[in-house]
Amino acid sequence: MQQKFDSVVSASHPALPGHFPGDAVVPAVVILDRVRGALRSWRERRRMTGIARARFTAVLRPDESFTITLTSDDLVRVAFDCRKADGTRFADGEILASVAEQGQRHEQ
């Protein structure tokens, strides 16, 4: 199974100030949060429970469009691949996921 999601991190995102002032980059934690959100959009009851591996190979700038591709056979181990609009991969890895229990409070 595979699903793609388009995303962009606005230059006004609160995590950006302080990350290389004057030459802003999107922090890895913000990219991983977008991956987590993509998983929730793909499979509403799935929650990211861990990161098996993550690699960041290029800089993502604020307001730069990108695509997250999620791939999984079992929805427990989910590969992610993040590419800029020009096709440049800037992040990839594998997250771990589980089914949220009924009544479990969902993070935003």
C-alpha cells in the first residue's frame, strides 16, 4: 500500500525562529510531525509510536512545497520518503505505528 501527501511548512511556523536566522531551514522535528500527520490522514486510527530510522539528506526551506510518500504492507512499519517539488529527496526512513484504542485521546 502506498499513499502520497502534499505539504508545505509556512515561513510563519512557530518552530522556525532561531533555526539559522537569516537563512531559515525547516527543523527535522517539524518534518517528522508532517509525516505523523500524513499517517493520521491516511489511516485515521493509526498513530505513530516510534521512529525506527530517519535520515535527512538535504535542507528544506520554509514555503518550499514537498511530497510525503508513505508505504507499508502491514501498517505497523511504515516507510516514508519526502521529496521537494523538483524530485530531490531530503528525508526518508521508517516509522512504527499502532492502532489507537477506542476512547484514547488523540494528539493534534
